[in-house]
Amino acid sequence: MNPYILLAFAVALCAAGAGGFKLGVDHEFASQAREDAHIAEAVDAANTASAQAISTLKPIYTTLQGKVTHEIETNVVYMDCKLSPDGLLLANQALSGGSASSGELPKADPAGK
């Protein structure tokens, strides 16, 4: 058998392998680019949705300074970072905007409202 035929066959086999490898690499790069585009699209959608939700929030400013001064004077040491029952009622009143005299906690707001 002619050695040039064997050499040509070996070169053709190596060229086919290298071409297949390059096609695989190109396919992987294209797949990664598609995934990156999908991730960017999802991030943009999440940013838009969160920006719309944040824009609907309206802060409520409440001052408890006059009412809580008495609590600070009578209970000087707060070691466990918990409120006294009266302080808890005042905080609930401020958060709910209602009256704390009933002694009940305010109802939870449903999500998204």
C-alpha cells in the first residue's frame, strides 16, 4: 500500500476531528449566548416588576416621641430588646394607623396591597 494514501487518510481524519471540535465549540458558544440573553431578559423583567411595585409604595411617617418618653424613663434598661406591653400597643397603633386601646393586634395586610 502506498504510504502517501495512508498519510492523506490520517491528515483527512485529523482535519475531520478538528472540524468537528470547532463545530462543537461554536455550538457551545451559541448556546451560552442564548442562555445569557434569557438571563438578561429575566433580570430586566424582574427589575421592571420590582420598580413598578416600589413606585406604588407610600411611606407613612409617625412620631411616637411624646408617648414613648414615659416608657424610657420608667424602664431604663432594655437588655433583651423587647417592648413592654404598653410600648407594643403604641408601636402597633403607629403601624396600623388605628387605635391601640382595644388590646388586639392589627390584621395582617395581604401581600401586594
